[in-house]
Amino acid sequence: MRWILIIILSLALTAFIHQHIKDTEEKEMLRNELFDLMWEKDSLQSIEQHYVIGTYYNPVVNQCDVDCLFTANMSYIDTIALKNYQLRWVAISRDLLEHYNFDDTIIVHSNNQKINGLWVIKDVMNKRYQKRIDFLVPLDDTLQIGKIALKIKKYGT
């Protein structure tokens, strides 16, 4: 029952933020509070979470392969949407495929507020990596991800 209330409150808060708040700093603060509510709601439903290292990649041949605009599940990477940060896609290491599937939405929790929130699994990493996720970002990325420790878990299970 508590998680239903949290969902309703988070949806109302999101609508309020988008309609009434103009100040970017205040929007960021409210967005972080909303994220914390989402994490708490999901924690009540699912206890399986994974500690991983997060890095980033770009859709270019030297980081992917010849078909760099297609992910492993054959989703097309719209570079304009990516540049506008409308795509929140990740690649996961192959060991995590035991717990997650393509098109699963995950919640990312880290010290970098810019990457916290919901991401969709669309790709897999090279087999040499374990306990990793790669954030798909444009070449002129502003998320400043670097290499970061974070927690992930499936959203809405």
C-alpha cells in the first residue's frame, strides 16, 4: 500500500515540476527527491541489486563495430535524439545477462546526479568485462561520467 502512495506522489511531483518550476537549481533538487522516492518505492518491491562499475561509450566504429548505429538488440541509435539526451540507453556486461534482459529498464544510483534514474538496456559489452555497465552518450558528452561505482536494479519488477 505504501508503494502505491509513493508512486502517486512521485507522479504528482513530476507534473508539478514540469508545469510550475522555472528555476533550474530548484528543478534539479526536486528531480533528486523524485529519484529518491523512485528508489525507495522499487526497494520495497525488489531486493536484487548489483554493484557495478559504470563507464561510457559513443556510437563510433572504434568503440563498437562496423554497425555502430545499431545496438546488440538491433535498436537504431538516433544520433540527434542521443545528442539531445533523449536516449537513456546502456550496455551491460555479459555476466549481468543472467539478471537482466534487453529492453529492461533499470534504476541507476550513484554519486553523479546527472546519471541517476531510469536507463534502458539495449546493448552488451565485450566479453572481457564483468560487473560493468556502459552509458551510451554523444561524442560531446556533458554528463561527465568517467569511471564510477554505482548500484543498479531492475525497475518495476
